[in-house]
Amino acid sequence: MAKIIFVNTNEEVELPDGSPIQEVCEKAGIPFACSEGICGSCIIEVIEGMNNLTDPTQAEKDFFGEVENERLACQCKIKKGTVKIRF
Ligand code: FES
């Protein structure tokens, strides 16, 4: 199992390795609109564990240019381990 920690709320959520993170992020209160990496409503800041997320999608590269510590939650899957997120 992988784990997401939402630093805003100190909430920890476990999910199977390889899962999209959208559903747990939605439950935590992150707003989603397009779910296609276009609108930017689901921007998250990755505080720790960026390597545990799948690589940025083309939609994220188009959105951010250079992807550093921000991601679009609708585009990310968690591979394994723990990822700390702020939103
Ligand atoms: S919901 Fe629109 S970019 Fe993620």
C-alpha cells in the first residue's frame, strides 16, 4: 500500500500501489473540474515523495512548462511509498 499525507489537514490516506490519486484528493477537499490536465483547479504542491508519483504527463508539461514541485492531481498516480501534499 502507498500513502498520501495531506499536510494542510494532517490527514493520512492509504491506497493501493499504482492508484490514481484523484479520488482521495477529492475526498480531502481538492477541487477537480476537467480531470484532463487543462483547467488547473487540482494543482497540488508535492512536499515530499515526488519520485513516488508517476512522471508528469504531456498535459502537465504543457500546463507548467517545467514541472518542479507542483503537479496536477488529476494526472498523477502513486507508484509506491509516501507522498506529502499541500493544497
Ligand atoms: S481537474 Fe483540471 S487540471 Fe486537473
